[in-house]
Amino acid sequence: MPTIESFIASLGLIEAQTAESAYPFLFILRDPEDGETEIPVDGLISFTIVVLNSDPVTTTPYTVNCLAQVSFDGGENWEDAYDNGTFSSPFDGGSSAVVQHSPTDPFVYNAITIDYTGSFDDSSTVMVRAAASITGWGYGPWEHFPWGHSSGTSVYQEEWSFVVEDLTAPRLLTADAVNRKTVRLTFDDDMRSGTPDGRAMVQTGTAGTWDLSTGEETLTVIVDGGESQEVTFETYMWLDPSAVTADELATALSALVVGGVAEDDGSSGVYLYSETVGDSSTIQVTGGTANSLFAFPTTQATGSSEGALDAENYTFERNNVYPAVAVHLTAEAVAFVEDSLSQVDLTCQWEMTPGAPYTVTVDDDVADTSNNDIDPDYNSAEFDGFEPEWPADRDTEIRLPQSAWDGDPLKVLRAVVNIAQEGQDLLITDIDEFWDVWNIDTANDPTVDLMLYDVGNPFWALDLTAGQKRKLVDLLPYIYEQKGLPDGLTSTILALLEIPVTIVSYTAQSWRLGVDHLGSDYPARLWSSNPEPYAMTGGGTLTISVDEGTDQTVTFEDADFVAPGAATAEEVAIVINAQLEGGGANIFDDGGGVRVEVFSATWGPRGSIQVTGGTFATIIGFDTTIESGAGGCMLGPSTERMVRTFDLEYSDVVPSDEEIVQMTKIANYMKPVNDHLGRIRPAKTIPTRAYWILGFNSLGEDTVLGD
């Protein structure tokens, strides 16, 4: 009977051993082997598990894990693996299989192949772990597989790993003309973008304006691996040193950084380039006090012309078989299609000849994101020049007498007529598309900017998106009509920013001369001075007089607070609303923390509110001031600015800091010239307590009985 050593030797794995030993499992013939590199990302994983079936040994399940997932389950024992072993998704590709071999008794082994249907990440390390267990007698040590002695269940596992790389050259699949000047190329892989014009580039991490008013801010830059340059920004360089614009910063950097050039990125940020082209082009911002404002990345950027976004990497050829004289095409600009890295749009210098066959070829410098150059056998594609849609009954053919054609054996006249025909048809197409040029829904972004310029954009200082600009062009006539009116202000903010706001008078208790009308009434309100939390527990009170009536005592219990001793303003307001007759309570936050407001339900000068005492009055921050409502002939403060100041309140949508700035600019334009914007703040909320509703609530629920 052959020994295990001779069996393994027959497989060519190791030299035969003479010592007699017994081993439960061996994991051999691994492909890829442990530590291998440059394994294709779509490669298979295979290995062989040798089961040494010597009675009374009983083998139990073995499993295979890959990418920290169970990829193969061998069933209840090794004999099940061939018939009942299962591959888990996504390791169940068409080549996944178990092959059982019995080359010599008593050794049996299964060859397992795993076909991963996904795609391993380029340059990633793939870990494989195979585990098996056995129940039976003990196993003796062996030089290559040292097993311990055990009469119970032993678990044996091996782990190995390899590194995968994307080594497949990308291919150009199709080329399609999508409009009169644009050709869309589709590749079979994500393509490397390269850098603009092959130059190294870094971009500011912040946008807008920067405060360089100290005159001592610095920036250190290394260009093309040279010496470190420290540039200092002086205050005389800027129109407003506290609000330096992207265009100003780009101009200064271009003048100060030797070997570098900067430009506005179009989004209130700045690009800083090396003037060198190619792989030797590098640029790095290494520090400086100003970089805490600009937020340039501090890692070195390297230039590369091996990218899909370099227009010089594409050439067009005309098919001479075409009877007309097709115009020559050159790519002027390249951009990825939306968020796809496998499609690019080439914008040509002029309109292509409709219907003419062209061939576009991609240069060898274009590579995928794994730096594989494009496959030279699949780097070109044919397409036909874009043909605009015309009415079926339109006939623009230039006709000549048949005798003219008969006298043109070299087709020279045909070529001349075709040139004239193409020019005429392009002119007619321009006329057809004229409405699209000025249609706010179809116009390109530069045309929308021109529209805004023509109609006098009052919000030029706002950093509006393309969609907001289109909406503004459509709404400007109505905005001009509504300027100076409250509805115009709130409607403009809602239309452009989609944030509903409410105008609230800064002195809402006051009657404003020249604005309010006789009979305009306002409620009495009283604000606390202390923010939450409050050191309130059960048994404390507030005494409140509403409309100069008798004092009402509001009593607080421990059950009113989630955390007695740390009451919230909302909890206080809920208790007041439940017990106070003729008035109520709100909560508000004007930047000084959440506080409590009490008010009278009576509007006008007959209404009043006063916190007259109670053990919690001082804790909450109420004094004994009597506040009255307003109306009739009651005037507000004598200062005109205070009388004509208003706040904007928001509730449903919380604006960002940038949107707060935009709201401020819109409000300052839309308000009357002698009114003043105070604050933009969240709206006050009136806490309510759920009432017991007959037919809905159940016995045992703690609540109060409402109206």
C-alpha cells in the first residue's frame, strides 16, 4: 500500500518521506500560490484538499473563505463536497467546480476551483482561508505538517494570499455623434483622466473669498522639484484685503510663484499649475500661514499627458469614399460624460459634415485607471457625421440641369455643389435651432449668463447654480414687480433657495408709524433671560398675571420633567400651556440658547402679561416687568432703525451657512430701502401636550383633557 509520502511525491510536491505518519488533511496545488503578485483581477482560485481516509477517522465539514466571505461550503463531510458542496455568490461563476479524484486507495482528494464573478480591486491583496475538521485518533508529528496528538476533534486551516493587478488593456468600443460638434466615445474600462494639458495641478479646498488683511500671510510652494518658494501676500495686492476673490488670488499667485501659473477654477476657487508638461511636471504646496485659509492639498501633484481628457490624444480621419467633401475635424475639448469614467465627449472645432463617415483614433498615451495603455488593435472606431432632424417633406437640394452633370466627368462640379449644399443646410439648421439657443430650458450655461446680463441681474453677487440662474431669468420680471413688498421678498427666497421664510417685525409689539394702520394690534410678550437647562424639580411654582387679572399659579411636578433638576425650555412651556388661562408659552433660540416666552392671548393694548413671582421665576429668568400689547396709537421706539427692522424666521428647512449669506443678499435687495434686516433665525415653536381624545385614547394614559 502506498504511503502518504509516496502519494505526495507522485504529485510532484515534495520528496518521499520514509517515516510512517498519518495526516488528516493537506491543502496543496494552490493557484495562485501564497505571495504571488501580478495575478489578473479576473483570474480563478484553485487548490486541492487531500483527505486521508483511514478508519476509524470521521471527517466533518470543510469551508473556504475568500474576501472575508464564505465562498464554498463542503457539506457535512468530505464525501458530500462533490455532490452537495455549494458555492456562495459572488463566487459561483461558471467555472466554479469540485472535481473528486481517487488515484490510489486510501487517499482521496478534491480539486476545488472558485470563479469570482465580481472584480477584485486593482493592486489589492486577496486572502484565502481553507478550514477542515476531523474526529478520530491522534496524529503524529511530521516535518512539513506538525499535528498535535488528540483523540477528539481537530481543526486544521491554512491561509494564503496573493496580489491582483488589472493587466488588461482597455478597448475603444464605440464612437457616436451626439450633436453637430460632439462625438461620444465609449471604452470598456474606466479611463485615467490625466491632468489638464499634462501639467501638474493643485486646487484650493475652499471657495469664496479669503481674509488676507493682516498683510503677513505666506504660502510655500515647490515647483518641478526645485527649491521651496515662500510668497508673502501684501495688503496692497487686493481691492478689499478682508475679502480677496479667486480672480485676485490667481493673478497674485501667477506673479509670485516662479514656474507656476494660477487661474480661477470657475467655482470661486483657484487652480495652481506647474508650467512644465508631462511626467516631470510637479507642484506641491508645503505650508504657509495662508494655506489654513486656502486649504491646498500638501501632497505632491504630478502631471501626465497619458489621460483621456487631453484633446491632443484624439485624431479624426475622413473617409475618402464619401461623395461630398467632408470637413476635417479636430478635438478642441474633452470631458467625461456625467459621472462616468468610461465615456468621454469630444467637442470638435466646428460642425461635422452630416452623414459623412469618419474614423476617430485614440493615441497610445491614453490609459485606464490601472495605467494600462489602450489596446492598439482596438483604439479606433468609425462613426457618421451628425444629421439633424428635419421635417420629412423639406427639400433643400441644390439642382442643376442634367447637362451640367453630364459635363462633369471628374465630379469637380459635384464637389463644389456639395460644399454649397452643406453650408446651406447648416444655415437652415441654425435657424431651426435658434429657439433652442434662447429657450431658457435648452440654452447652454454661457447663454444663460448673457440673458441675466441683458436683463440686469440684481443678484450678481450670489454664487448661483446653473439651475438657479435659469429660474432667475424666468422670474426676474415678477421679482422687479414685487421689490419692496413682503410677499416679493419671501417668494424670491423660496423660488431661488427653496427655503420658506416668514417676516417678523423686530419690534413686533410696536405700532410703526407710516407702516401699520389704525387698529393694528399686537400681543403682549415676555421673554426669559436664562437659557435651558433649569434646576427645577417638583413642587416649584410660577405666578403669572394675564391682562392684569388675578395671579395664576403654575405648579410643576417631577413627572413633568424627563430629568428633574435639568428641565428643558420645552418642558416648562408645556406645563405653562396646560395650566395658564388666557395666555400661553413658546420657546425660542436667538443664539443665546433655548429660552421661554410667555404671552397673553389678548391682542392690542388691552392685553398684558406679567410674571409676578413663584419659586422658579428667578431660575427661568423672568423679572416682574409688565409687558403690554400694542395697537391704537401706541408708538414703537423712537429710533427709526429699530422701528423699521425685521427678522426672517425659518422652520421647515434649516439653511446652511452659505444659504444664510444668500438669503441676506436677497433680503437686502428686495426690502424697502428704509427697512433693515435684523436676524435670520429659527422660528419659535409652541410646545403642545397631547390631549385625551374620546374614542381614540385608552384608559391608563396620562394626559390632560382638552377642548
